[in-house]
Amino acid sequence: MTVDLNLVGAKGAIAEAAEGKWGMSIDQDICTGCQACVAACAMENNISFVGEEDAGYGRSQHWIRIERFWEGAYPEVKATPFQPMLCQQCGHAPCEPVCPVFATPHSEAEQLNLQVYNRCVGTRYCANNCPYQVRSFNWRDYHTIPERGNMVNGTLVFPLHNQFNPDVTVRRRGVMEKCTFCIQRIHKAQDKAKSEGREVEDGEFTTACAQACPANAITFGRVDHPESLVSQLTHQKRGEKHLEELNTLPRVTYLKEG
Amino acid sequence: MSEATLLAVFEDIDPAANAIEKLHELGVTDENINVISGVPVAHKMLGRPHPPTNVSRLSMGGAIAGFLFGLFLNFGTPHLYNVPVGGQFFTPIPPGMIILFEMTMLFALLATFLGVFLDSDFPNYQPMEYVAEVSDGKIAVFFRCAQQEALKITETLNKLGAESVRPAEARQL
Amino acid sequence: MAVASKYLPGAKQAHDTHHEEEDHKQYLMFDPKPRGEMNAMVMESMHTTSWKFWVVFGILSVIVAVCFFYAWGYMIAEGLWVAGVMRPSYWGIFLVNTVFWIGISHAGTFISAILRVFKAEFRRPFTRAAELMTTFGLIQAGASIFMHMGRVWLSYWMFPLPNERQLWPNFHSPLMWDLLAITTYVLGSTMYLFLPLIPDLAMARDRSTGWRKTFYKILALGFRGTEGEWRHLITAMNFFAFAIIPVMFSVHTIVSWDFAMAMRPGWSSTVYGPYFVLGALHSGMGAVAVVLFIMRTTMKHMDYFIRKEHFDALGKLMLMVTFAYTYFFFNDYIVQWYGGDVATDNLLHWLEEGPMAWMFFQMVAFNIIIPPLLLWSKKIRQTPWLLALIGIMINVGMYWERYIIIPVTLSINRMPFTWKLFEPRMDVFLTIGTFSMFLLFYMLASRLIPLIPVWEVQEGQMAHSLRKVGKAHVPTLSDFE
């Protein structure tokens, strides 16, 4: 799918072609709000543990969060379905053009929003311009707060460093980060398929959140393949996308009230 | 024939203008006269020719250079390393207007500033003919004339109301 | 009239004419002094330094060392968590300060460029004081931008330079436009400050000794005041006066675009450009009033140069700017209110009923309601301390305005789950640091730079005279330029 971005009207052309490549569907009707996806994501992507106080103030760094709402006033409250929120990997991402240093470009090959940690200078404009508020900033080097380490033979040792995922960069303070659709897993699967001389099959791999979901509410895969599971779920009648009116072309479909 | 450089100090514009007129009559040409003043005095008031300046030409040159630099930044650099962002064009025109405007203005202003330096020979810390009274609002006319006429001219200028007429000597400012 | 004149004896009439001339003496331009005397007064005002100056100077230096340099260094070493920024207020007080200081800086250009282009004569004695505010304000604005960055040590990646793979910065980004515009403005306004300063530096060079002599000699560049030098200087100043006006408008418009280009409720507004420009002038004029008051009360001989007429003229300007600002303010909010977009509605409810409602209504009172009520009165306009007080009030109001536009507006977005109110933390110290640094620079400049452009005042006094028309003496201005 190549679109000449220099053509007048290219935005519209993209909009039509922009099913995207990788997509996700989240079934809110079966989501139990158990937060397993949040935990799995944190393990997979080396997300900082910011601690109670900072998380309470709004500095949690989770790439996926479970939003919980209710309707009405106490005591007549009615809970609405849980709403897992993560980067929607927009086709027209508002976060991308505002970065002064191209730290958040668009991948044409994978149709994903990339975040280049070592290019980021921390202006945080992308996070302001994200209508989904899913970008998280490294306010501090949470991985190496001295009070959280153990002094062993005169050197500080951080036990949690032992569970870092070697496939994912550990981010330092002052850079932005966000959900990558587990791009390391995508690449691993593609490499494996290539070495075996085949295409990546549907369901061969999935993201950490989808893998961890006990209710199978999250499905990940190729939305541009009509026969894939995620594509079929996405095109159900009850599928809807968040803030579609902003023309962001989100790649995550929420299934609700089927 | 040796030449003398004299410096006549005047209180006001009128006597200075008269003196310059007299100097012309006495055969001192405009190229051999210069006026130093503490406030800008228009050349018309003293009956002097319009002093040439390159400053506006340099501003124009700067503006053109800035415009070209802006063109390069907005329409050139994206081709050196192509990064697609947000479904926008690689070389968008509306933001380009801003880049072009800012760069044009920046270079034009810098060139103007530089123009003052180039045209006026700034900075110049060499000894020069100068009298400090000038910054007290007086007008100093300094001119070059033949040695033998110096005395005659001095007398004439004194009659015209010069506060002092003396040989100009270059001194450290 | 005939009846009235019957009762007026001839002697009284003569007295009236005399009185009229006395009235005109209230104006600096009609009360000329010999240039030498004015030079001496300006030099003396630079040299006369009381112990109080050094006490204030010392205190400010300590504050700058602690609240600016130490606090910033600590923040760089620790990360931005020491400041109040968080999700959803990713931008906090640092950008409030940036917008505020850029706003302050607009006054200098407005007074020295627009009033120069339109030949408003009251500008003459305080163009330099206002231009210094531009330069020093922009320094604080620039520092605040760098404070705000997560990895400030890599800020040079935003400069228009390629990296080793020929990757240049992203010119789609409003922040890049901002960087280029602010750079243009800083350089432009500093050069524009320096050009009219050269003759005054030459004046100071001619009448000082010791280290000051060396200092002025270097800065005066060997200026003598020859016809050619004046001509080049004035050509350049004319060009600057015209060229810097669009640059000034573009700078604050682009600053407003940092917000207006974003898809945020409350920010995405097409009127933001002119609204911000007027807001900048609003706070800038107020700041000029404060600076003039401080100059007049603390520096020697300044009551000769800065008079009631200047405060009066400034008060009128403030009144006009208040009206214009009110117009844009109303325009912005009524369009947002009428639109009925749900996110914007939430925001407006938050502003008027939320915990920061006090700030919103104080802003309306300080910026829009109180200034025009007071500035109508000539008596108030001509009372320097009152005008300075109004200036401070407007600046508090304008600071609140920026605070509401950035962290308070950011609290509300399209994802209700993340709504959260910003709390200022160490940003407060850094704010105090930038304010102290501005004052410190200004105090230092008042000892080193002739704050009154003497040659411009003399030029004005030469151009002004009283012409007799019938029985009256009418102020007359000759157009020398």
C-alpha cells in the first residue's frame, strides 16, 4: 500500500486505503476489568513502577489502562463496561506532526506509530495533542531510585532489573513512550516466518495484553486480511472506534452492547 | 602643496550651514568636508549632498538569502531524510509560509545590522578626528584645505560664529 | 464670547497666555534643556547608586542563585517529577512563564517600533526602557522553554542542523516555527535595542573614565556622528521599525499556535493568534507602567524625563488595549460556548464551577472589568503609583489567564478518566527565579546603559515649538525626519 503523500488530497486517499495493517479489537462486553493486561504489558515492555504517590498524582506510565466509569449518583449507580484504553495507532496520528525532532514518525511498513526513544527531547507536545491521552512520560528514572535498591557489597542492586525484557529498551527520564502494539513480537514472528519461507499466520503470535486476557476480550492481528479473527470481529455491527470524528483513523475497535 | 585638516565647532545649525556655504565659496569641495553632530542633522539643512548608503541594498540581499534558506529548510531538507508524519505532505506549503517568513525577516534584519557595521566601518578603535563637545549637541565641521589658505578660512569661520577653529588631530576616542 | 471678554481686563489676558506657556512646560518636549545638561543628568543617574540598590541587588542575586540555577540544576539531575507536570497537564508553569515573558517583551517593540513609525512623540524618553524589557523578557522566555524540556541537554536537536544521517528537524511542528520565530525576535529586538543605543554609548564614552571608559569605548564601536554614520544608522533603524512589527505579531501568533494547532478542547480556536497578541500588549503595557514608575521614583533626575504626560499617554494606550483585548477574549469564549461541543462544554463548566473558578473570575476582573473603570479618569492616569498598581494588577490577571489556558484547560480533555487538576510544585521556585533574574538584569542595565535615549529626546525638543496663532500659543511639531 503506497500512497504518494505529496498529492493534493492524499489525506483522503489514505483514509480510504487506511484499514491499516495491524489492528486490535476489544470486547467490552466480556472484559472483567481484572487488570491482567496492564500487568502483562508492564512486564513485557519494561514499564516503570512509579510508586503509589506519583501514580496517584497522574504519573502512572502504563501503556494500557482500564477505565472504569459509572452512571448516576450514589447510591443509584450503574456500572458501565470497563474500557481498556491504549494507543490507537492512528492512521492520521495527531501526535506525529507536532514533534519538532521526528521522534514519533509513522511506520509505512507496519502502519504503526513509532516512538524513537533516543531521538526524543521531551517537549511533550505529542502527549498534549493525543486525544486519547495514552502517552506516558518518564518523569523520573524510576528504575534506579536509590531507595528501591539493595546495597550488596557496596553496590546498589535492583532486583527488579532481573525481569527486564531484553527485547525492549529501558527508557530513561525525559522521554515519551507509549504502546507499540508489541512491535518486538511482531518482528520476531516476521523473522521466524521469513526463515521458514512463509507468511505470518493469524493467531501465530499476539500482544502481551491479548495473551494475558483471561476472558479473551482482546484480539490482535491483521485487520487488512478479511479472513483473520480480528478483522471479522472488527467488522461486526457492534464495533465502534473512539473519537472517530477527529479523523484520527484509530486501529483499535471496541465491541460493545452486541 | 601640503594640506591642512581643520575642525570648526558651531553652537547651532544655522552658523554651521552658513560656514559650509562659505567653504564652498572658498573652493573647498563637498568631498573634503564632513560634519559630526550629536543628533542626526538632515543633509538638506546644511546644504550638503545626500550621503550614500548601502544599508537598504544589503537588507534586500539578506531578505533574498533568507527566503532561499527558508525554501531549503522547508522544501529541501525533507528530501534528505524522508519521515512520514500524521498523514501530512512531506513538504507542506502552509507551514512553509511560516518558515519562509521567519527566515526572510531574520536574514534581512541581520543583513541590515551588518550593513551598518560595514558601511560605517564599525568597530573602529583607531585614533580619529573628533571633539567630545559634539555629544553635547554642538556641530563640528571638519574639512581639508590647502595649507596656505588655512589661516584665511579660519578667520572667515570665526567671523561666522564658530566657537573654535583648530587643526584637527586624530586622537583616541 | 463678546460678553465674556468684556469682563476680562487686558492684564488678565496676558497672564492667561503666560499661563498657557507654563502649561506646555509640563511637557518634556516643550521644556528643553541644553544637551550637555541632559547628558550630565543621564550620566549621573547611572552613577548615583545608593546602598539600598546593593541590598536589593544582593537579595535578588541570592534568589537567582538558589531559585534559578540551583533549582534548575536539581531539576535536570532529578527529572521533571520535581515540577507539577503530569498526565493530563503535560505542560505546566514553565510554558505559562514562557508565554508571560514573551507577552511582556511585546511592549518594547510596540512602543519603540509602532509608536516610532506613527511618530507618537511621547514615546521618546522611554523607548529604551521598554526595549530592554523586550530583550530581558525574551531571555526569561527562552530559559523557561528549556526548563520545560525533558532532556534539555539535547535541545540542540531542535536547531536547524542535520544529524549525521541528514535528518533535519521537523518543520511540520509548531514548536519548530516557534523556535525560528523566537530566534528571529530575540536577535531582531536585541539589534534594534543596540542600534539607537550606539550614539548614547558614544556620549557616555566621551564623559567617563576608568573601566567605564573602556566598556563604553568597546560598545560604541568608534561612533563619532558623521553624516554617513547617522545616515546608515537611521536607514537601518527605519527598516527595523517596520520589519520588526510583523515579526512581533508573528511571534505571539505562533506561540498561540502551539496551543491552537492541538486538538484540545479550549485550545483549538482560530482567534487565538490575535487574542494572544493583544494579551501580550495588555500585560506589556502594564509592565511598562511599572518600570516607568520604578525608574522615576528610584533613579536620579528621572522626574525630568518621565512626566505625568507620559503616564497619561500610557494610560490611554492601556485603555485602548484593554478594549481590544476584551473584544478578542469575548470572541474566543462566546464561540467556544455557543458551539456546544461536549468536551468544550465540560471545559467551560470546569472553568466557571471548578476549583480554579476563583482564578478565572479574578482574571476577568483584573483584565477586563477593573482597568477600563479606572483608566477613564485622567487623574488616575496621571498618578504614577496608581498607574503602576493597575499595571501590576493587569499582569497578575494576565498571568492567571495563561495559567488557565495551559494547566487548567489541560485538566479537561476528551478522556474523562484522566481528568486531573495540576498542582504547582518546584515550578514555583523557578518562576520566582525567572522574575528575580529579570529584575536583576534590569537593575544591572540601569547602572550600565543610558536608560534615556538622550539624542532622541534632544531631536524631539528641537522639533517642538510653540507657534502663535491669534492670541494662543499652539504646540507645533516640525517634521525633521
